[in-house]
Amino acid sequence: MDPNHKQRKAHIISHTHWDREWYLPYEKHHVRLVQLMDALLDKLDSGSEFKSFFLDGQTIILEDYLQVRPENLQRLQKHITDGRLLIGPWYILQDAFLTSSEANVRNMQIGHQDSARYGQPAKIGYFPDTFGLTGQTPQLMQQSGINNAFFGRGVKPTGFNNTVSEGEYESSFSELIWEGPDGSKVLGILFANWYSNGNEVPVDEQEAREFWDRKLADAEKYASTGELLYMNGCDHQPVQLDLPEAIETARKLYPDTEFIHSNFPDYLKALDEAVDQSNLSTVQGELRSQRNDGWGTLVNTASARVYLKQMNQKGQAILEKVAEPLASFAHVLGKEYPHHLFTYAWKTLMQNHPHDSICGCSVDEVHREMVTRFDKSRHVAEAIVDDSKQVIADAVDTTVFSAYGEDPLPLVVMNTSGWSRTGVVCVEIDAARLYLRDGHGLEETARRMKDVDLSGRVLVDAEGRVLDASVEDLGLLFGYDLPDDKFRQPYMCRKVSLTFEAEQIPALGLKAYAWVRKQDLKGADTASVPESALLQGGRILENANLKVEIADDGSFSLHDKLSGRTFTDMGIYEDTGDIGNEYMYKQPEGETPLTTKGLQAQMTVLENTPYRASVEIKHEWAIPESADAQLDEEQRELVYYPERKAKRSRSLVTVSLRTVLSLERGGKGLRIDTTIQNTAKDHRIRALFPTDVAASVHQVDSMFEIAQRDNEPAPEWQNPSNTQHQQAFVDVSGEGAGLTVANLGLNEYEVLRDGRNTIAITLLRSVGELGDWGLFPTPEAQCLGEHTAQLELIPHSGDGLSTGAYAEAYQFQIPWTAVQTEVHGGPVEPVYAPFEWESAQLAFSSLKMNQDTGDLLLRWYNMSKDESELTLSSKIPQQYFYKTTILEEAGQPLTGNVANGLSVLAGPCEILTLGVRR
């Protein structure tokens, strides 16, 4: 410590880090939370010596407590109002890398909304135990009115006067300036001695002297000022009720130190007055704990219980990319926007987003309950989608199809992505239905539906063009309506499934089609799109963009016609042992990975239509059944996982792999659907895609950012594995060629240091224990049984942004929406989008409605590090557009004529939110 510093001050902040669920199921932690809160309220009620308590930055603690103790609402309210209980700003403490960009925004929004019911949220960027932090976090904080970030992982400090050169570390002190890719800066405070460095402060003088001699030295080693931070609490830590007495003891023992029962706002104020920011290091971008040996990053939580990540991706996508934009569009047409349902669905989904939950690193009971929450949230979202899409479809003017006889069957396809989209759509429609209320007997109803003539029908668009379509007769089915003003209305129907290519559906827009009788086409254009062979000889898939040739072992070459580059040895599967745990992967020492290279595959053509071709590839793969018996011994003895010596069993089991390669007529990428029948334990399966692209860095989708990462780890890195987090995709690009690999909920990848820059995507990881501080068996984490995985390979000419590869990868995340309607007039044209915009660099993120103002909010983010222009026009009535933040405060009108295209500049990597006042 610099001797010229003023008298040191020890800021002791009472808190508890509350993992809602982890090594105990949720309700067992819940019981302990109620006990903690009861004791805390009693202590706060008893007087003012115990100054304040920080409720871990998450308002869900209030929700969980009041669920059991609603009678204590007024007691809570009093202490929040008095500033003794600090709440918010989040709803939950999420994992940053495994939750979507919009989920992070909703988390902040709902945390602020819930805090507002009691008072004001603490403007504290709180990430005590988050497993690394995304690069855009400073911008997210600044747009939330927060100028700081407290965190426990991601940066390695030297400490003052440390003899190790600063160049090998990321920060000189535990205080630092954290700068995001857009230039946003916050004051970062690293819990260098963890968020429990002031836990259980002794009252006894002898114990207190031993405690404070050690703790003062520890904090001074890293602090840049005399303002020392001590966190009085830890995971599920009960309140230290005798802290006032412990502080009095410390004051007696150390008269040269000011000990105060502090809080984060007071600490920040004191630090701001004391710190010389010019002496602080500036850390830029992602905080991923790269400057260490690589064994403690917890990165492999990205592949623990992959099924949870896949359910999360599906739940996030349907809420933010389908339900919210459709509900916004339906609201413009007069339907009430269901704010209450969205809040409930988001909260239910976010209850799965804490790091010990979504990371898959808890006991089995926790993750069983998560599956139910995922289903509950998705069911609400699906109900919103069903209501909204029907309102929209019923407003589409389909009278153009009235020219096609008496019984045309119109349908509407909706694209809720931010780019014009072409792709294969499958929609189920009723060719005919009879309501049971009409008095027909069940036998007669069934007979009449079976007799419906499905022959001689074709699919047409609003311009009268006949489209290639496959029709599957689904037969007689039961259905029902649930009217708003009557009892349920059951019916019998004859249902068919139509599969076809929907072409150039506008961004956030729609197109109308109809299944009509060919004899009623009259003067329409009856010439269908010319057929083009997508499949040759059962082994070659080819369209205007790509050519895929499948080898005997199921691997394939991928030729990009635009760049001229051919990628070889694609789609080989790799299997290795895993003697680690839910947190970290550990391959047995000396093991040679098993692969499907050279393993004979069985191939079958599944589909060969003018718009899509699909080939099935099957492998029967013999791999070790588990680790050997030594792993159980090492787990029981709590051997640190990098030091384990267990090997794989010599007994083999057969794992069945089913791979389907699909290529669409207009497709820019090759879709891969893999089904794994997992019969083995203690192992990992990955799909390998060699790029053979010369590059020292790669790009990866993260929160509101295309992050760039080094292929080679830092010099300190010792772990043979260098796996990392991704969201929608990872990309390796070089001179004239690149490969983007998109995924659905497969959050772990590695760019191998194999001389080929192979992209390895983890499909499945099987382990048998939680890990961390004890032995917690997790047999269900072995993930036995059937698992599926979806990928898309998108080759390009070297720039994933300008070539549209990134846009394609983002669209891969979003399902199509389609619905049947009737022939009717309406205010919406058969080809329509409420908004139109142009920008080569901006990725569309969301469209939703603000609950307080009723304004629509559109959000983009700049994928480029250069300033980018957005030109926006609207077909819906509005007063004006304004620029706002992620908290959606109303702003001043933007100048310009929206009808002719309003122009807005987005700064480098800026998160751009525009409000629409209607």
C-alpha cells in the first residue's frame, strides 16, 4: 500500500449470495431463505446498529420470500424505503454467456419494474459469481443508468508493487476501467479475495486480531486506494447478527482504520473520491479468465446437460423472436398486448437462468424442475403466438383467392426475423371440418370427413403462381375451438400437411397463399416453378450455391460455388472419455479420441423434391461403456479433477447415430440433424468441421456482439482443451473463404489447434457428479437415452457479415410461423411488413411494446466496429420515432420523414433501440 494514502477505511457490506437451487433442490434452499429473511427482518426491526443488507442484486428473493410470508410485506417495504434493504437491479443473477441478449435485457427491465413497486433499484452492476462476463456488459450497464460492475471472475490482477510485469496480467488492481467494444466504460471492482472476504467477522479480540491482520493485508495487496471492500456473507450465508459488536471490536484493535457497516452506494462514493482513475488499468471486452492455467474457468458448464440449453434456446426464441413481434403486430390491429402474460412467461423462463441452473451444474432434482419451468414458459408463449397469428391472418386481405372457386383454403406465412427470408415451410390446415354442435352423429361426421376429396389441389401465391408443394394426408382428426363467449366447440376435421418453399417473405412480414382446386385456376399462371434436381445418385446434394458429396463413412465435402472453396472431411464425429464433472471436462490422460472416420455408414434418401432433398446417414458405433472403476474411487476421495488418473472401461457398448443432411433449393447453408442414442457414460461426443482456413482468430456470436477471440490461448494456459462459449454461431474466416457453423442450443465449441482450424461442436457430454466443493452424485447428468442436435453449415467468401452468413445463422434460430385463415377482406395486404429498413451491418434483435407508454420498441445492434446507418420506414400510423435505452424511457422525437425513410446512425457495436409513439 502506498504510504501516502490517507487513513484506510474498511467498508463491510452485509449480504448473502443466494443460489435459488444448486446442491439442494429449490424448495430446500427456499426454506432456508425464509429462515434467513425472518432473522434479517427481526434484526432490522430491533434497532439501527445493524445498518443495512444487500439482497444479492436480485428481486426474485422478495418474490420467493413473500410467497411464503405475505404478511411481512409491510416490514419489507419499511426497510426498503428507509434504505436499509437494497434491492435489484436484476430479477435474477443470470449466467451471462448462456442467456440471450434479449433475456439479459428483460432481466434488467423486470428487475427495475419489480424494484419500483417498493422504491428504487440499487444501481449496482452485480455479478458476484457469474462464470465470465460478455463484452457488451459495460454498454448494458450504461444504458441501465449504472456506471459500475462488481464481479468475481474473469480478470487476473497483480496487486500493487507486484514484481510480475503487468503485461502478463489484465489489471494492476482490483479496481479497473472496463471498456466495451462500443467504447462504453464502467468502473470495475473485482472481488479479488472473493465475495466472502469479510465473512463471519469475529467478536472475540484474539480471533479478531488474527482475522483482520490477514484480511487487511489481503485487501491491500490488490486495492488501489485505502477504501477497502469486505463482503460479509457467502453462498446461502445466514445473516451475521452480531456484526455491530464485531465492528466495535475491530475499531478497538485498529485505531488507524475506520471500520464502517457500509453499503455499495456509500462505498462507491468513497472510492470515487479516493481513486485516481489514471492509475487504473483498462480492460477491454470479454472477461473470460483467460490468463490462468485453464482448469478453473467453468467453461464446460456450456455442455453440461445439453438438453437444458436446447430447451432454453427454444424458449427464448419463441418469446423474443416470435411471440413479442407477433403480439406487437396484433396490437396494431386492435388486440390487447398481453404484458401480464409476457412478464409471467419471462419470469418463469428466467428462473432457469441462474448460473447453477442453466449451466447444468446442480443436483438432478434441480434440473428436473427446470424442464417443467421450460415447458410452462413455452406453453404461455405458444398461446400468445396462437392468438396473435390468428388475429394477423384474419386481417389479411385474401379476397384475391376468391377467384379460385368456392372453397379455396388460404393460409399466411409469417417471417419474424429481421431479414427477408426464403425457406421450406410446413403447415397443417383443415381441408374440411364439421362441428359436433351441428347435430351430425359421430359415425356420420367421421364418414363425411373421410369422404372429403383432396385430389386436384395445388398451392398458389397471391400473384397466382403455382408452387411446388408436398401434401401429406393426416386423415381424420379431432379438434376444438375455445371461443371467448361460448363453451368449447369440438369438431372433426380432415387435416393435411403442406410443405413448400416460401420465397422472399419480408422481414417482420408475411405472405398469403392458398390451396385451391386446379380446375378453378382459370386464367392464372398455372406453370409451376421449373423443377431442379437437388439430389444426384443418392450421395450428392446440389443447389445454385452449394454442392455436397457424401463419402462411404458418412463424412462429406462441402463446395461453396461462390467462393470456389471446398471443405473436406466434414461431419466426422469424435468421442472421448470425460472424467471431469458438470463444471469442467477432463479427458483421461493418454487417450486417443475415437472417431467415425472410416466407419461404414448406411445411407437412405429421405426426401427428394424440387425444393428440398434429404439424406439419412446411420452409424453403429462401439465405444467404451464408461470410465473404469478408478473414477468412482477418485470421486469419493475428492481428488481434484485435473489430477485424476482414471481411464475408460474396456467394455464396449453401441451408440447409434442418425444424421440427416438437408439442402433447400434456395439454401445458403447445409442443415444437419443428428440423433444420438446414448448408451455410454463418462464421455463427450463432438461434430468436427475442418475449415483449412488460415486464421489466428475467429468470430463468435455473443450478447449483442460478434466477438473476436484468439485461436491460441494465453501463455499461462495448461489445459489441453480450449473450449469456449457461443450463442448462435461460430465462424472461422480468412482470405477469400470462411465457414460459419450455426447451432440450436449447442453452446460449446472449440477451434482446434490441429493445423486445420477445425471447428468442433459439442453435441453431448456425459458425467456423473456435480463437482466443486464436495461429492454430489448426478446420475442423470450422464444423459442416457435419445438426444438430438441441429446445426447449419454456411460457407462464405471470407466475411460472414457482408455475405449474409451471419444473418442466415440468426434466422436459423427462429422458427417459421404459419396459420390457416379464410377468404375475407382486411387492412393488411397479401404481402406486407409493418416496418421496412435497410442496413448492412445492423442485426435486428426485438420488437415489443412498453407497458407504461404503449409505445412499440424496436432494437438492433451494430455487428460492425464502424459507424452504420439505419434507414427506417413504417406503414403503421405513428406520431414520431425516438431513440431510447434498453430501459425504454421515452425520448425526444427524431427528425426526418418516416414515410420516405428515417435515417439513424448507429455507433460502432451500439445497441440501438427506437421507440414508436403511436
